[in-house]
Amino acid sequence: MIRNGLYVYESKALDGGEGGYKGVVVLRDGSILGGSSFFYFTGTYSCSGGKWKGELTQREHTPAPFSFATARKIVSAGFTGTYSDEAAEFEATALVGKRSLRYYAIMRLLKAD
């Protein structure tokens, strides 16, 4: 089971896209809550045997620069990845309007519950 706790994360756009975020995320019993300087996200996940998957929805809490592909949009994404006792990673695909954007994120456990 992935450890409940507070994680720091860093994501980057794939496929030549621009963008990426740094922030914090809380994982707790299948629920994800997190955010960065412009966005917050909520979602759910399931995990077993070192693999996890889930979905999340991102919204703005502070207006982001229009150069961000996700500015002024509610974005849904699905993800799959792996985890260990101290870290997790995943690749996500987000639908932004009619575009599909891929992201890679790595997370490091800061404080376990």
C-alpha cells in the first residue's frame, strides 16, 4: 500500500509540451489533495504491489499566466505509475479542451501519517 502522508512533487510536460509544476500533495486512503502556486487538484487512486493508478481534477485558485495551457480551465487527468515506501511517480494524460497533454511527475514523501 502506498504510504499516507505529505509529499512534495515535481511534474513536467512530455511530448515537447511546455509546462510543469512544483507543489505538495497529500495522499490518504485513496484520496489525493494537492496544489501549487496557481492550481489545486483533488482526486482518487488505488494501489497494489508497487503500482498505482487514479484520476484527478485540477482547478485554478489564483489566475495563472495565459501562457499556461491549463489557465482558466478545469482539467481532468488519468494517471498510472509506481511507488515505494519513500516515493512515487506517475505519467498522466490530461484533456485540455480538445488537446491531450501528457505529464510525468515524481513525488517524495516528506512526512508519513
